[in-house]
Amino acid sequence: MQTRLVRHWRPRARLALLLSVALCLTVASCLLAACGVNNGSAASPVAGAGSPSATPAGGPGAAPSAAPSATPGGAAARDVTLTVGLFPWVPRLRQFETVIATAWEKRHPGIALEFVLWDCYSSDPPRDLDVFVFDAVFRDYFQKRGYLQPLAENELERPADVLPYALQAARAGGALRGIPQLGCASLLFYRRGDGALEAARDLGDVVAALGEGTYAGLKPPPGKGLLVDLSDPTADACLYVEAVVDTYGVYSADPPLPPDAGKIDPWAVDNVRALLNMASRRQARYVSDEQFRRAAWFGQGSGRAFIGYSESLALMGAASRSEVAFKLMPMSQRANVPLFYVDLIGVNRALGAGPERALAVELANLMASKDVLVEAMGPWRGAGSPQYLFPVRRSVFRALEQRFPLYGKLYDLVERVSPRPYLLGAESRRWLTTMGGKIKRAIFATP
């Protein structure tokens, strides 16, 4: 299979390695030539299939095949490698890589995929990252910086299957800025039969049900308190914006963002601090080496409620999932606006308009297709549960619901609340970087 997985590589490191290999090959070639050795003989220093520095067939430096296959735009399947960055914050990233690579191999066996671990929350997409999945909160920022290849409406396959809020997130400036792949929202998980939380309609109702200061340790006792992660400044800033939008009931694709600590809205901070008060400071600050540790604790019986995303269900265990209920987490006592995150698949503008662009667009659509997502999100290699990630295609919901009824409940939630896409405007990166820590300090400050 024409696929390589590279983890924790950065563009400069890759460039340095390539330059080093090229220099070594050049020196070796000169030495061999001086010794009278033919560069095309078996003694050639050019890396072979068994060499650590070998490139995959069809990858950079590979010779064209005798009968190259056709590719979009009339290009041949020669030395082409598409570099791909998937959204890393999923329960089973390797499942996505394997399913996508297998599906791509069936279409283009001579064109390699190289998966690179890249995180949109930590860095901008490098020029050599051809296809990448990013949170739409960075859509306008990436567009402004020239990272996103504009796509025509007809380049999105089966658009009628995509939920409206995800399409809204993809469209900007008269073009599509990405192919919608996944969604998510802040959910309040509780156990069936909890009448007070079932009846809760706003933040005040949730506070009244759970109470404040019910525990002080890292893990809440069974049936008491809230599990919530407030350890990350970026996530805290995003929760703050949710609280602002809910408090004032006004949605905007480019919301006003406080430029400094003195402009932070005190009502919104109080609402986020209410989550802290329903938990414990130690628990809320806890940074786990496992992404879904709190979901696992809730599945094991800790706490009365848990705030997280839909994929948390994958780590709760089958017994707990059979008892769990969920709803959108209200962040105010006023008009709640259903903000949903959207993950878009972007095509790097650095590709230009050549044949590689057509391949990248095809790959982006494949990564967001029903067949790939159903397999990438379903059970895999001994894991009997799906990943419970939030689709943005109706057909994916319907296919998964047939085997996993919770997907039907997730789809009912979407249909009931009419989501709005979570967007932060063209200054999202700068604002999250400069204000995330300040907002976190405001949340944890003693009022």
C-alpha cells in the first residue's frame, strides 16, 4: 500500500532530512564515478526498497511506471505523493488513516499518501501539507493568510446530504473553503432517570440540580458533582465565547472578541465559572495523559454529570452507554444559541491549479464520503463500539444508527436544535493565543 505515516515531523525537519539525503547521494555518486562504477549498476547508492531512506513507489524520486494510470486533470500517476494531516483529537486516529489509505489505494494504486501528525490548534498548515483537516474556527484566519484553496460549489460531492450548518461553515467569500467532514458540540451527559437534569433547560437549572462544592478531590464520588475539563486555555476561551453568545442570544460568524483582560465580559466568565463550582478546582485543572480520561471515569460511575463531546461515548463502556442520556450544555440562563463546531478538509493553496490540485480535491471528498466515514467511525480491530464522532452527512447518521441507536439520538438532537456553525473570524489564531490564558485566569480567579 502506497502509504507512509510520519509523526511529529515539522517542515524544517523534513527539509533538512531531504537535503542531507541529497548531499549524501551526490557525494556517493561522485565517489563511485571516480572508481569507475556505473551509477545505474547494482552497486548504485540510490536507495532501494529495503533501504531506510527508500521512498514509496510513486513517491518523490520514483521512476514513472511503464504504463502510468490516468489521474484527474490528465496527469499521469508518476512521482506524486499527497501529504495529509487528519484531525488528531479522535479516539482512534489510526483507524481513520488505515480506512482512508485503503480506499485511496483502490482508486490510485500508484499515488502515495503520507500522513503527518498536524494540529490546527497549535500551528498553521505548512506549504507541503497538501490536504488537512481543521476546525472551522480558523476558517477566516486561514483564508486571510492564503492557506486555503478556493473550491467551486460543484467540487463538493453530494452537497444535499450535508447538514446546513456544516455547509454554512464551509462557505465564505463566494467559494467553499473546505469539505465538511465532522461536527461536535458541548454536551451535558447524565444518567437516565435523573429527573432534575432531564428537566434542566438552562444553566441555572443545571446548577440547581448538581449543586456547588459537592467534592474537592480529583474524582467525584458516584452520583455527585460534575466532571469537566477547564485545563486548556484555548478550550476555556471557546467556552467563554459560547457563554457570551448564549447570554446575549446573538449569533455572529465574526463575533466581537475582547482585545484585553479589561474587556472580558464578567457575566460570561461567571457562567463558565459556574462549571468550575459544580466540579472541583483540582479536577477542572487536571491535565491527563489520556484524552478521554474524564469520560472513562464517568463511565465507571464517578460524578453525576459530565461535559464533553459525542466521541466521549466511545470511552464510557457498553454498560454505561446503555444508561446515558445527553443534551446540549446550556451556557446561560437566557437564550441558548446552539453552536456546533465543524471540521473542514482544506486543500492547500500552495498546490496551485495543477493536476495535484484535482487529486487533492478528490481525496478530500473521499475522506468526507459516506462509505469512508462509516468505516472510519465504526468498530475496528477488537473495539466493539464506534468512535461516536459527530457526522455532518445525513447518510452517515442513518447508516450508523442501524447498528448503534445512540446515533439516532445524536441525529435527533441536530434536527431539534437547528445548529449554527462555531466561527471566530479572521483574528481567531491571534485572539486565542493572546486571550486564552487571560480568560482561564479570570475563570479560576476567586470572585
